[in-house]
Amino acid sequence: MSALILPIMTSLMGLVLAPLLLGVINRTKAVFAGRHGSPLLQAYFDLVKLLKKGAVYSRTTTWVFHAAPVIGLTSLVAALVLLPVAGVRAPVTFAGDLVVFIYALGLLRFFTVAAALDTGSSFEGMGASREVHFSALAEPAIVLGVASLASATRSLSLTGIFSSMTPNVWIEAGPALALVLAALFIVFLAENSRIPIDDPNTHLELTMIHEVMILDYSGPDLALVLYGATLKLWVLGALIVNVVLSPFNLTGIQDMLCFVAGMLLLSIAVGIVESMMARTSLLKVPRLLVTAISLSVIAFTLVLRFR
Amino acid sequence: MMTLLQNTLLVALVLTSFGMLVSGRLGVYIRIVALQGVMVGLLPLVAGHAVPTLHLVFVATAIIGLKGFVFPYLLSRALRESKTRREMNPFVGHLSSVFFGILALLGSFWMDSRLSLQSHSSSELAIPMAFTTILIGLFLIVTRRTALSQVIGFLVLENGIYAFGLAIVYEVPVLLELGVLMDVFVAVFVMGIAIYHINREFDHMDIDRLNTLRG
């Protein structure tokens, strides 16, 4: 039983620390813009405030709209427990769990889109259409990226992949892993609707994607959606940080500290990207995502050649 | 370690070629082709021997100097003189170009496995990667509209051929390599003059419009 304590602790750490990433990103952006910025814990304050409020529902909505935030959060927690933290194994692990991981995120997306369509607002339908369009391009990139990780380490579970990713794997298939990292980073930005693809700060802009789909949520439901968004940031970011950290063979508390530091660094990197890049025009976003796909394809063929 | 360096260079070669397929700006094309020139120049230094011989260092400096600095200078001068800044409507769109690149990559790996060429390179990637670069260079020549991007496509093609030759025959006489470099130099020079003339006669360098010329 004691073997399970550390893995469960790492998952709990994810649940607790996820909203902090948002604070770090916003603080980095504020520093770049020369502003003082909101407190690092602002996301927590927002969540508490929203949980205290009541919810308003449109008369056109059905159970799909009510269920979507809960299902989304559940699938994110399912993805979280499958995810190891560098040296520590995941609470739940089995062969093929990487497919479950990717499609848990897919389930979240499906219900977000279904709920957006359920409101009957044409505005939200537009956002749903964009979300589906872009995620259809982001999905091959992440599937092939994770497949190349699996192929490089000859393992079919996320825990297995990251525990058998020794420095040797990096020396053997270094270029391929670097490509996977780049592809995962683009997918990470796209899935979390960060700047080159989507702007998380805009409301009522004709170009936004994720924010438009959650316009009708209020109160506790909005809190669930927002918390889910931060958790998604954590889950996908952890994938990237794991690829980088695994070869160092860390254990225990030291490992967790390095992991959290890695996540914070990743958030700072996102903040820097957002401060330095402009949002690409909607028509050019597919170009970016197809770049991610081609990076993953190149990585996958390289890995097949290396093994 | 040498193999890792060599693999990294080869992958970077293909990646930069993909970058050309995605991007539409001629300035970016020129910078990428300069970068490729430097990478191709470094390739013989990291391929195989632990300590590079004097002959290799000489060839590498000549290649880096010509492909990394002289050609890009000539090309950017041609770009400055023309009014074109970006490749407007390539015959094949950017997304389809990237898909072609992926197909070329897969095809090169498949062909390499079928041909079983005698590779003298320590890297297994050398032949497929070089072949992908050749195919992408050809594709750029065929599908891009401006005369300048066709010259750049030719340079990419040449980079691929050089990497391919390096993988097949390791020791090439200096004289031969310099001869090839000289040929490329003359080619770029002549094409530069051609671009200049096309530009002066027609105020643009869109070669597609040459089709409508009447005698």
C-alpha cells in the first residue's frame, strides 16, 4: 500500500498546483509588458469567488450543457492519474494507457463542443467549429509524438515510457526526441488555447476559439470549466516536462521539486512566447498545426529507423 | 557522439527544407538556404573520422564560405533589386507542400530500405535524409513562381546531392569538389543575371507570366 502513497501524492500535487501555472503565465506577461500584474494566486481567488455564486442556465440548454463541465473535469482527472511524474510511477498504469490518456482529453473536447452547440447560440457554434477544426489537426501531432516516444522506449504505458527513458535513449534518438518536444509544445499551445493559436484574454472577439465556447457558463459551472482548463495546462505540460526530466533519473522529493520547477519554467516559457509573438491569423493556424504534424511524422520515421 | 552530431545536422537539413515549404517569404528562403549551406559545410567534419584532415577542413571552409555567405549575398542583392518580397501564390499551396514533404520523407525511407545502397557514412539517416532534401529541392523548383525561389530550390537540391554524395563516397578529391562548387557558383551567378534581366524587362520576376509572351 505504501508504494501507492507517493504516486497518489504526485497526482494530488497536480490537482492543487494547476491553477498556479496560470498565475505564473500572467505574471510573466505582466513583467514583459512593464505592469505589476495580478497576484500569482489570482486563479485560486477566481475559483473560490465563482464557487460562491449561483448559476444561470438558458432555457434552450439540456442535460448535455449541465453535464459537460463535470464530465470534462472527470476525464482530466482520469488523464492525470495515468501520468507519471518523472521518476515516480503513475497511480494507475497499464499497457496502452497512452491511448486512454489522449482520448480522455478527446472526451473533454467532445463534451465542451457538444455543450457549446447545446446552447443554440450561433456564436458558440462558430467557436465549436473552429475548435474541432484545429483539434483535428492537433490530434495526429500528439498521437504520433507519443507514438514515437513509445517506439523509442519500447513501452506501451506512460509510466513505462518515462521510466525507461534513460540518457542512452536521448543519445540514440536525440534528434527525434527534440522534434517530438517541439511538436508537443505546439500542441500544448494549441490545446490550451494560448497565443499563437488563440488568445485567452479576448472576450467577444470574432477570432477567439475556446473562450467563445464557454460564454454561457456561470458560477460553479464556470469554476469547473476554468479549473479544468488549468488542469489541462498541467496535464499536457507534464508530458513535455517528463520527456526532458526523465533521463536525469531523479527520485523521491528531489524529483518532485525538479518537476514542479520544470512546470513553472514551462509556464514562464509560455508567458515569454505570448509576450513576443502576435496571434497568427485564423487562416494561418492550420499551417502551424501541420508543421507540428510534420515534426511528429519526421520524429516517428526517425525513431523507427533508430531502433 | 559524432553520430549524434551528424544525425542532428541531417535532421536539421530536412527540417530547414520543411521550413521553406511552410514559409512564403523570399527573405526567409535566403536565410534558410544560408543556414543549410553552413550545415552542409559542417557535415564532412562530423561524418566518420574523429579528427578531420586538413583536406576536409579546406573543403568545409570553401563550402561554408560559398554557400553560407557568398550565395546568400548574391541572392539578397537580387531580392533587393526586385520589388518582390514574398512568394505570392505558389502553384501548390503551403499546406499541400508540407504534405508533399512528408510523403517525400516516407518515400525516401522506403526507397532506402529497398535499394540497400552501400553507405560509407556512420549514420543510417544519411541517405534517406539527403534524398528527402533532393526531392524537396526539386519540388521547390517545380512549384514556386518567382525566379529567385527557383534558384533557391536549385541550391537546396544541390545541398541534398552533396549530402548524398558524402554518404556514398567518403573520400572525394579536393579538385573534384572544388569543380562542383565552381559549377554551382557559375550557375547561381548566371541565374542572378537572368533574374536581373527578367526584372528589368518585365518589372517582376514571376516566371509564370513568361508563358503569355507573344513573338
